[in-house]
Amino acid sequence: MVPQPGDQEAIVVPDSTPDSTDERRDLLLLCTEPKRLARADRDARRVQLQVQESDLYIAAVSAYNVVIDLRARRVQHGCRDFLAQAREGKLCKHVAALLLAMEPAVALGILRQLTDPDGGWHLEVIAARGFGRTG
Ligand SMILES: [Zn+2]
């Protein structure tokens, strides 16, 4: 018995599109969860870049500031989620949103270093707002 080629064979098309492969997303998923990344996607459209230099990015992301200092290899941000995430070397949706909003090549470079244990980056929690309040 010789099997007939193509007989009753369903061609399964994998649900992936190689052309749209985005290494940024792969790396972001190492720094955050899919749910957060989905929220970051929505916030990315509302990112307001205030400073955009070759080695310094400051942006407002839904009322929070995010500072990415490439020279110092430092991310500064202060939402409550970041407070918890940063301890584990992970990112909140605001930082992820900025990385999605900025120049892809620059974001990719940052993410490669961020996800590298020897990348030398640190996540610094700063006061998000309420400066000068004494309680
Ligand atoms: Zn945040």
C-alpha cells in the first residue's frame, strides 16, 4: 500500500507571522507579563515624550513620569506596580509603554541590556508625585 500524497491532508497554518516578529515584544515579555504588555500597548499611544535625546528619555505616561537614562543605564519611575516589579527586575506597564512608543531600534538596544544579567541596568523607584507633602 502506497499512501497517496495530499489525500485527506489538512494543511495547518501556524498562527504566526514571521514578518511581524518583533524582538522588542519577545524581550518585553521577559520583563513583564502578557497582560501588562497588552495594557502597555494601549498606553503607548498616549505616551508624551518630554525629553528625547540620544541618551535620555523622559516621558509622561498616564500621569506618571518615566525616565530612561541610557548613559547611567537607569530607569526611574514611581508607580505602585513598579515598586513591586522593580524588586524582581521587571517592568510595569508605563515603562513598557514608553519602550513601545520610542524608536524601535533604541528600545531594542535598551531591552537587550535590561534582560542581560550583566547589562548593568538598574531600576530606580522614585516619588511619582506629591513632592513636598508632609502628610
Ligand atoms: Zn508604572
